[in-house]
Amino acid sequence: MELVTADGVRLAATRWRADPPARGTVVLVHGFAAGCAEVKMVALAEALRAHGFDVVGYDARGHGASGGTTTLGDDEHLDVAAAVGAVAPSGRPLVLVGASMGAIAALRYAATHPDGLTGVVTVSCPARWKLPRNARGVLSALLTQTPLGRNVARRHMGVRIASRVARAAPPVELAAALSVPLAVIHGRDDPFISAEDATLLYDTAHEPRRLDLVEGLGHAFDAPAVAPVLAAVDWCIDHAASPRQPAGAV
């Protein structure tokens, strides 16, 4: 498939079709330096397909075979919109599943375009714009915020990063603005983003909401995320008709 965003960026995309009748559609939104051909993402897509869902994944802007430059989760909501627009006419349940940078993009889209969405599943999503004070955090800052780092990312990682990246509302504010079910999945062993971020996203979101802290899960679409994602997608569908309640309501 090819998707075209509202700002004219062409995205390379792949669709995995479940045996009919499909239970719904899942849009997979990968993280930084990943893509829809990545082994981990393909494995998750195949698991969702076997679970009865049509799946659409794509290379986000600035990644892989797609055009444009990545803004690390800001303009990427336009990529999500293009994927949703390609599948929404089906009328079946539609769930967004995003990892890390892709989770930010999914939240940003869902916070302002809830119509037609059944739910959102985030994996390894940060809550605030704060890098960890470790080697991974330093490397991330160098890659994304310096000309040398962006050149390294382009030449050796296949990622084209915009020279200026705006910092819009942090994910915790987006979670609070959601009007669809939110399932938060995070690895207890995530080396990049603390599990405290997942708890903050969950605490801020309205009901129905779900938190799954997974033993053995590192970051993004690692293999231990597959079973929790399948369960979370099912949960979103089961709770889509539930009325929204303020966080903490009984």
C-alpha cells in the first residue's frame, strides 16, 4: 500500500488481512528507527492477524521507504490519520497500537480525532519530555538534537530527522484528553523509559483505562509485548461502549 498524508508525505505501508470475517482493524505505529518491515513489528502484525484482525502498518515519515523527515511524534499524527483514513470506511472496530514515538503519535491523533476509534494501546510511551539520565538518554539527545547526530542517524540508521523539532503537549496531557478507552503497556525492565511514566499516563487517563506492567519486556514491540497487546486490543473492543468517567471515579 501507499498512503499520502494531509501535508503531502508519501508513506510506504503494508496490510495483513485476517481470514474473513475480520473482528476489526488494528493500525500499528512503530517507534523511532523501526519500520513496518522490522522483524518485531511483523511478528506482532502476524499475531494480530491470526487473532482475527486486519492490520495496517507503515514506515513513518523519515523512516524506511517513506518520504519526509521525522519530528519524533509531533507531525507523525498526520501519518496516523492517513492510515486511519485508509481503513476507517470498513465500519468495524478500529484500534491504534503505538510503541514509543509511535505511541505519542497515536495519542496525539486520538486526542483530537476520536470519532471512529475503538481504543488506543500504548507500548513504552513516555509521559513527559524528559530523557533518562543514562547512556541511552545521552545517545538519544546527541542523535536527535545535534547536526552530527542527525547525520549519523541518516547515514547509519536510515532515519531522516527534522532539523527543528517542536515540543507540543506532552503525552500525559494527551492521555487526559482522550475520550476512548486507553490501555497502557510498559516493560518493568524498560531500559529507556521508566515504568513510572506508564503509571502517570494511567493515573491521568479517564475510565475505561488499563495498565499492564510486563515482566521481561524491554522497549517497544519486543516479543514479550505480543500477548499483552492482543489482550489489550480485545479489552478496548469490550469497553468501547462504556461511558467515560473522570480518572479515579468509582
